[in-house]
Amino acid sequence: MIFSKKCFAKCFFVQMHVIFSTKYFVNADLVDDLTPVYHDKGWYPPNEEGFASTHIESGRNLQVSLQGPIYASSEWSNAADTGTCRVIKHDHELTEAELGKSILKKRCKYTRGKWCGKYESQASIPYTEPPRGSVQCKNKCNGVGNCNYDIGVCDCPAGWTGEDCSVRDKRPCGNGERPKGSHTMASHIDEEGRDLGWHKPGWMASRCAGICDDDLAMCWCGEGKYKRVNAPKGSPPGTPPVQRGRPLSEFCGKVREDKDGRPTTWGNVPYKKVYGPEGWCMVDKPSEEGNCDNCMIDNIGGKYCDTVKEAYCPSQCSGHGDCNLGFCKCQDGWYGLDCSRKAAAATLDPSDVEAGRKPWLKSPGLGDLPPAARSKEDPAAPPSRKRPLIYIYDTPPPLTTRMLQYRLVWKACIWRHFSVHNESLLHDWLYGVETYFHEMLLNSPHRTFDPEEADYFYVPLYVTCYFWPIIGWADHPWWYGPQGSPRPMHGANMMLELQQWIQSHYGKYWRRRGGRDHIWLTAADEGACWMPREVYQNSIVLTHWGRMDLEHSPGTAFARDNYHQHYQDPKYQPVDWVESILGHPCYNASKDLVIPSLKLPVHYSSSPLLGAEPLKRDILLFFKGDVGSRRDPPYSRGIRQKLYKMGKEQNLTRTHRIVILSGEDHSSGSYSSLLARSIFCLVAPGDGWSARAEDAVLHGCIPLIIMDNVHTIFETMLDWDAFSIRVREFSVEDVPYILSSVTDDQIARMQRRLTLVWHRFAYTTGSLIQKAVKDTIDRNLNEMPSEKSTLPPHYPVQRVKEYPFQDDAFGTIMQWLYAKIPETR
């Protein structure tokens, strides 16, 4: 509605008479969305859509109090006002443009700068036919790889390398890593894959008391009914084994004695558990004592690891390839990391989903072509597009999809997986944004196959996947030093190698704007702190760690992540790698963005954001997690440690309702419900970034930020001062008194503001997550309210009944990128 001017000319407790001839909503354009509306029967709070609202019977005269501050509308009546507040326009009388402006203004509440709203106001651009590559590859990539028809380069899976994927690239199981200065890969297996001698010393995670698949350093049973039988010698490349066998996990493949009882020095599993009469490798149903039900790899499951299932691949190869543990082997004529590209002159054949070959991919919307791949004649092709247009490099498999093949912990690196029945399931992984964000871009309407029209170029790199669980499992791969060298050195060299690849094959686009339109995502603990200066200085970095110091030292307690640990190698690292990373901050607010980590709906299922019943917030300050009890001093800058000690020594739970718990401490209720019961939630660093800001905001808990000179999520985009409190690190001891001095009105104001931005902190793009969000909201709304609930109807944090998917974290990042386009030119 639009009201007359004098109704909104004053602030704080403006009294007026309002004549309503119909039901009304007081729009957030006209009344501050924090403002409850009062009439003779009580307060009417802002509803879940951010409006101060109530329904009034037709023709009712009411005295209304508006509690401020109250912000004026830009549209006023020229009529003289005599103290009576008159409705000039009802919502249904607004023009489409007025209504759109009203909704957009509400969506942009508590944002900073001019980015919000620009994306929506842009003119759409016509859809164009996707270009198709025609550069042939040598020897058809040996039948095991894919030809990138754009540049004529073969993309090879694990086990293969070379310009035509004809050179073997082994990853053997070993009993230790190569010594410093050696460039010969360490191996401890024979031609069949058997260990060279159980009684030889040496431990490595990949050491195997069975048969090692030296494409992956994966251990399989070596004896019994379920032993592995390799493909015959001389078989064509890519021939599968005669018998796959049963896997031997790290905790089942290292026997502590041989069959005669002679001890080994590297094992911890009884021989009979694996190879005894009822052992894992010997019979259909091994005894409970002999059960080794850790299947390790992603494409088998079940109690005995006998069920073959779908493995995770980016976009499930777009329905035009077979998923090999993360690497897509594309069908003839198709190419790209996700098999979504079609070579020139090749016909567009139906996908596996369309042809009915993989029906389990249909319902979650996987295994189909992205919008960018559609021909103009395709009915599914979009009529138009919105910027930003993003070109996604098909970066070399050793830096992306081969990481998925090498990860021998199926739960690592991914955000979704398949059950043994091929049901699509979400999977919670701390660094899951690395594969999630890449996959959402692959399927996004913002993707373009034409680099000439691209606003941005995204550079996929699965570096956190390499950091764990790949590095250290075997003596391959590495960049460029033994496994004991600092992990950030490997990551920095991977980035330099990738930048050189871009300059070699797509140098025109790197040089066009000096890399300013290239996007890198750094999800590691200390983000871009150790990013090579040559890559960092111009590129856009999406990071979780917003540390702004130009001169900075590692804040991790993990020794191998010390990015000031020097290393040189006369062949591969002749210049100390540390020299390449100096001279830039971890984050530059003028070009980079701190983005949320991936929190799946199960993580905040007790939040009113997902329709849960609001809980009484009886905890003043809450934290539960690693409090540094067994950590080196740099961890969390000592903040968590100090607060935990204060809590114990001063009994803060009793005196101030401050609950600081270690991960091992007992607590009543789930982590999500405890957050939903808290007024303030601690946001402090860990080994670098920590996902505590997401935890707080997604539960309607006011963030208490204690980390100096560090930006938190979207801090350049959102008005954090409106819904959080920041305390300097030297004032940690004053936290109980600072929080106790915050008034109830101030708390309520911050809580209401929080509910206008909290949806931007969760990734809900993608049909699989959207379904989980909707299901969780429906389940929570259908639950009967608790009899103990005594919360008043004006409680600041109310249930959300419909999630604003267009403004989730992914959508927010796209909106920011659109507004930033002029800065890259």
C-alpha cells in the first residue's frame, strides 16, 4: 500500500487513526520491516515475508501505533492531511512496475553498495547456438580418454597420460614415500600388484596385503573366493578385471601376521579376519569378526561390498557418458569434463535419461544437458538469458576429476551420492562447496560455451580434495616434492600449473583483461593466503577466509599447512616456493568475496528458516566444537581456548547463561536445536575459516564476531552492523558484560533484521537440495506445536513457510558478479 506522507513523517510511537475499507498489509517499502503494528487487541509482528502485517475487518476504525524508526515512501499524496492516515493505493492497485519495485526493495533490505537489484533490472539477451569444437585428437585418445575438440587435447583418466593417453601413469601401493631429492616413484608391489614382502618394514596408507590396483593404489583381496583377478596381459587399454573382488580398506588390508603367525611390522588386523576360513575374502557371508564392510570406493556398496551402483560424477556426465569413479568417459562425439559438449557435424542423440537407460537419474534432474548445450531448435532451449555469462574451463583431469578417482574414501570431496538402490542422497562434507559450486555452474543458465561472449571464466580446481584424502595415501601424485612437504606448496604449484595451461590453450582470454575476469574458488582452511602472487593479484577469488592483512603468518595449528615452511628441489622447485606467494593479502575486499560454506538442510533443520517452531532463546551465548585443548597456540588465535577456560573457571553457564562446550562435552539436544535456542552465537576462527557464521545466521542467532581484520560472509554486500556484534580480540574477557548490556529491544531489532538476509547464507540451488528444503519445511510445519511453547505472536524470529530460492547463496553470488562486470573491463 501507499500511505499519505504525514502518517510517516515522525519516528517512534506515532499515534494515528486509520480507516480501512479492506484487509491490508503494511508494506516494507513504507514501514520499517522491524516495526510491529499495534491495535487494541495487541501487537501484529512482521510476517515471514518481511512485512508488518495484520488483517482488519472491512470498515473498521482503529487506533494504530507504529513503533519506529519509520522510513518514508517516495510517493506521496498532495492532499492536505489532518492527522488521519489515508490509504492512497492498495497493493492490488499497484502497477506491475510499482509492485516489482516494492518487492525488490524488500529483497534488498540490509544490503550494502549498489549491487542488489541490478541483476533483476537488466535486459535479457537472446539465446545463441552453442559452438562446437572440431579439432581432432591423436589416436582417438587410445580409447580410454576424451578428446577436447576445442583445443585437440586428450583428457585422460587415472592410470593413463601422454598426448594420446597411451602412456601408463601408475599409482602403486607402497611402503613409504620417496626420499627427498629422488624423482623415482616409490612402489612396493610386483607386476600382479602383490606386496614385495610382508616382512619388509615400512608403512604407508596404501600398503596392501592383497592385490593392488596400481591405477588407483586401491587394495583388493588377494586370496579366496573373492580375490581380484586382473585382466589378462595384453588386453586392450581400459579392459576391466576378470573379477573385481572385494575391497580391503586401510583398516582391513594390513595384516599383523602371515598365515604361519609370523608378525609383520606394519599391520594391525588379524590374518584370520581377512583370510581365515570365515574371513572377508573367503566366503559369501563372512563372520562378524571377519566383516570389513568399508567399501572405500564410490561405485560399490552393501554389507559385503557386492552391489554395483552409480558413482558420483559432475552432472552424471550429462547423460552422455559413463561415470568411472568421478571421471566421465564420454560417448562418441561428446566431450567436456561433464560430456555436455558435442563435436561439430555430430548428431545430437538422446541422453541416457531420455532413452530410458538410467531412469534413476530422472527424478533428481541429473544426467541431462545444461541449458547452454541446447540447439536453438530444441524445445528445451531457453528463449533468452541473463548475465553474467560464465565460461567454465574443462581443466585437466589430474587437477579435477582424477582427484575424485584417487579419493579412496567415498565420503570425501562430494556433496551428494547414490545409495545401493541408486537413490540420490545429499552428503555433508566440510569442503563440499568445491564440487557443489562447480556442478551448479555446469548446469546453470549462466553457463556459456562461447568464450567470446563470456563475462567471466571459472577455473575448476579440486585442491581440498587433494589435501585430504589423496596426499600421503601413496607416493603419487605430487606438486612437486615428497608427501611430507607443506600441503600449501602443492596447492600453489597446482594453481601455477593450471594458469600455465590456460595461457597455453586459452591465452587470448587470460590476456584480454589480465585475468581480472577469471574466478578461482579457494575452500582450504586459510583460503588464498598461499595463492601464488601471479595468479592472485588480478583474479577474482571466492573464499571462506576473509583475512585482510598484507603481511600475514599462518594461523593453523596443523604443521603441514604452514605456508611459510620453506622448500626447494634442484629439479622441480629450484626457487623456494614461499617466494612465489608473498606480497598479497589472503583476501582483497575490492575484488574478492567471502562466500558461505555448504550447509545442507539437515544441518539447520531445527531452524525457523526451515519452518521449525521457534524455540525460547534461553541461552545468551553458545558455542560447541573444537576449543583447542589439544592444539598448538596459533589455533583460533587463542579465542576459543580463552572463552572455554572462562566458562569453566567462572561458571558462566550459571551466572550469564553462556554455554561454551568442547566437541566431547555432553549437551542436551541436537546442535541445531541448541543454536535455535541461543540469542548470540560465537563466530571465531579455527585453523583459518570456520563455518560458525553460517551456523549462527541460519538459525536466527545473532553472530558475535571475534576475529580482528577478518571479513566474514558477504561482508562487503550485507550490512552486518545491523544484525551482529563485533568484539575486538583483546576484549574477549569482557564478553559476558558486553552481551549482558545489550537490551531486549536491541536484540529483537537485530533478530528481525537477521531474518531478512538469513536465506542468503544457504545454498539451495539445484533440484536435489530444493526438494530437501521443501520436504523439511513441510515436515516442520506439519508437526504439532509444543505444549511448552509460550512464545508471544510478536516473537522476532518466526517460521518461514516458503523459501526464497532465487536469493540463496548461489543466486546472491550471481547477482554480485553481474554488478561487478564493469570493474573487470
